[in-house]
Amino acid sequence: MKTTLRTPVKTDYDAIATWISDEKACSRWAGLSLPFPFIAENLPELLAVEGCTNYCLSDIDNNCVGFGQFWPGKQSAVHIGRIIIAPEARGNGAGRLLCEKLITKARQSTGASTVTLRVYRDNHAARSLYSSLGFFIIESESTDDVLFMSAAANHDA
Ligand SMILES: CC(C)(COP(=O)(O)OP(=O)(O)OC[C@H]1O[C@@H](n2cnc3c(N)ncnc32)[C@H](O)[C@@H]1OP(=O)(O)O)[C@@H](O)C(=O)NCCC(=O)NCCS
């Protein structure tokens, strides 16, 4: 699959908004800070985290098929979040490509030695993806619902 990371534009946020079908999908993707329903044009503001950089994964026709962010994490780590692939594009390796490319960008932009993320314990697809990319669970930073995971940034992702 030929894909690139690029800065999202308004029409990308419009597309991303159509991928979120209900409150559960919304919180799984973006956490409880993103209300559902939301207005697509407000997404950049609603998803803003201090110091964050947003990217969409673009296919060969320049369509947005995925989205993710990174921002400064704890103890000089870089934190990735809001990872999502268009429902019709899932199961074909796009999520792995998105994470690999986002981690590379995050490492290059920040020089961080560690990458962290949070994922719901019952989000098996995402957990499996993150484990296969070298992320491991830090229980002391996790809650009953949400796992905190960490990986060496120079992992060969
Ligand atoms: C999680 C998500 C990004 C995965 O994207 P994807 O394009 O389907 O993933 P890929 O096809 O690249 O698969 C990568 C790995 O993810 C795991 N995976 C993907 N779909 C899975 C499923 N239905 N069940 C279990 N594992 C799955 C597998 O480990 C897979 O590796 P493999 O192909 O070697 O078995 C996608 O399901 C998604 O957008 N989910 C909704 C938003 C979300 O939950 N984001 C996570 C926020 S923390």
C-alpha cells in the first residue's frame, strides 16, 4: 500500500468525522475529552493537545485513510494518540503503516528516546497492533479501563 503522512486539511476532518459512529467509538479513539456527537469543523480544536502535531495517512489518490497525533509526553517521552483508520480500510496493514510512520516522525521531530500511548484494555485490535510494534504495558501508569504503554523510540518499527 502506497501511503504518505501529510498535514490534515478541512475535508480530511470531514471524512474522519464520518468514521465515528457512536459514543463508544468516539471515546475509544480519542478518549473522554472528545464529546459525541461533535461538529467536524471543530475537530482540530477539540483534538488539540498542548504541543501536538496532527497527521493524516494519505493513500495514492491523496484520500485521507487514517489519522494520528503526537505531543510531548512524560519524562521526555513523545506520546502518540488518536490513531484511527477509515473503517473500510481496516485489516489491510494501514494501521501498522500509520503507526510506523507516525513514530518515525515523532522521533525525528522531538528526539525522544521513548514513545508512549494509552489504549482501552478491551480494544483488542489496537492492543495487538501496539504489542507487535514493541509497546509494553506499564501497569503502574494504567487504570482499570486504560492501559499505558511504552516503547523505545528507536525500535525498528
Ligand atoms: C486499531 C486500528 C488503527 C488498526 O488498524 P488496521 O488498519 O485495521 O490494522 P492493520 O491491518 O495494520 O493490522 C495491524 C495489526 O493490528 C492487529 N489487528 C488489526 N485488526 C485486528 C482485529 N480485528 N482483531 C485483532 N487484531 C487486529 C493485528 O495485530 C494486526 O497485525 P497482523 O495483520 O500482523 O495480524 C483500527 O482498528 C482502528 O482504526 N480502530 C478504531 C480506532 C481505535 O480504536 N484506535 C486506537 C486508539 S488507542
